[in-house]
Amino acid sequence: MEVRFSSDATREVSNAARYYERAAEGLGKAFLQKIKESVSEIKLFPFASRIIRGDYRRRLVSRFPYGIIYRISKDTIFVAAVMHLKQKPDYWINR
């Protein structure tokens, strides 16, 4: 399955990686690696994550307080948001 990120989700990943890298050298790279691992798991088991609203599912990212919000269509996984779990939980709904 192909994975497509919304431009907002791409920006969220970049911003979080920069934040973590400023906090501690190497932490931003570790965050990006965990995002990559989570996306790989979504590709392998797209229906394993819990549905949170409508067709959207949330995959938790290990080690970091983030969730990947995505929906599945025929042969594409669309990532709408990579959200911090402690901030405004429904901000991504209009994407």
C-alpha cells in the first residue's frame, strides 16, 4: 500500500523532529525513526489500529506522545495528522 501524508502531517513531523533535536542531540532523529517504524507497521497491518472517528484510525508512536491519524482507501493510506496526544485532540478533523 502507498502511504500519503497531508502537507499538514508532514509539517507536524518536521516541527516535532526539530523540537526534539533542540531538546537533546539525536532525539529528533530518534523521533523520525519511530515515525518511520510506525508507518511501516501501519502498512503491514493497516486495520490493526483502533478507529477513533468515522474512517480514521490512530496508531500510537512508541516512546513519544504522538499518534498517527490515518484512513485507508483502496490501495492508499492517507495520513491526515501526526498529533501530539496532549494537545487539542480534535484539531485535525477538518483535513
